[in-house]
Amino acid sequence: NFIRIHLFYGDVLNKIKELSSLPISGFSIDMQYTDIRKLGCIDKIVILGAIDSQNTLIEDVDKLSDIIINYIKKCDVNKIAITNNVDLDFLPYNVAVKKISILGKLFKKLIKIIE
């Protein structure tokens, strides 16, 4: 199946067992609320909300990529998606563009590791 649940605005660490038992192909994790360094390995597609769309602070690509790469290596992940945690609608346009650029830089770093 291709059903994925998008979760945001909350820590899902205490809900992983329930989420993993659902008949879905994957779910998202808002990295602003859930520390994926504490996350166990999941047998689903993991969608990481890595870019914080709730404020104007610009993320550090190296810091984000280190956290995500460690998770990928720890769990031998082969199905992962990286995105912003929520819509960018309420950010100033120039900040939204910078955050999308950060997302692109993050993808480029992760692709080198996954290939």
C-alpha cells in the first residue's frame, strides 16, 4: 500500500510501536519535536520533517545531515524522505526560498551517502 501518515507538532517517540503496527507504508516525523537520535529502527518509509517551517531561523545543513546520516547508517535505511515539517505559507518569501535551498543542499549531501 502507499498510505503514509503525516505527523507534526509533537514527539512521536512514545507512539512508534503503535505507528509501526498500522497497515501503512510509512509516516513522517517532525524533527523539531522528535529527536531521531533516540529513535529505533523502523520497518516503514520514514519521512523526516527536517526543515522547520514554523520560524525564520535558517538550519545548519551540516548539523542536520550528520543527524540524518547517523540514523540512516544505524538502521540501514533504504527508504527515506526528507521534507519541511509543515507548509511554508506563513514564512516571508525570502526565508521560504532560503529554507528550500537548505533542503536542496541537504538532499545533495544525503544522496552522496546513500549511493
